[in-house]
Amino acid sequence: MSLEFVFLLLFVWNLVVFAVYAIDKYKARRNKWRIPEKTLVLLAFLGGAFGALAGMYSIRHKTKHLKFQILVPLAAVLNCIALFCLVK
């Protein structure tokens, strides 16, 4: 599998994670069934940390929750380390 393909997959995955955060925000505003917080955090740790961060700060979703303030940036650091190890 080429490196370009891996980057493309990660880009698409982060778009999906961003969309999940946006959907959860939409549901929150309308008092509908929500996506569990553990799922949102897990998506970040599974390679979608930058999509999660973009979702958190561009649509202001989960930014006041300490769990998200700590775990999503941690996931971003771990995602970067994993990507660095993959490239190296």
C-alpha cells in the first residue's frame, strides 16, 4: 500500500469523523438520540483526531468537556506518532 493511499484514507477518515461530530451537534440542538461520548473519543483515537479537533472547535462541540479537552489532543499526538512511525 502506497504512502499516498494511506494519507488519502486518513484524510477521508478525518472527514467522516468531522461529520460524526457535526451530526452529534445537530442532534444535541434538537434533543434527539446522541452518539455516545466514548464513541466520539474512540473515533479520534482510531486515526480521526484531526477531524475530531476540527469538529470540536469549528462547530464548538464538546469543547467544555474536560474529557474531550484532554483526550482528543492526546489522540492527535498519538496519531502523529503513529503516522511518523509509518512514514519512517
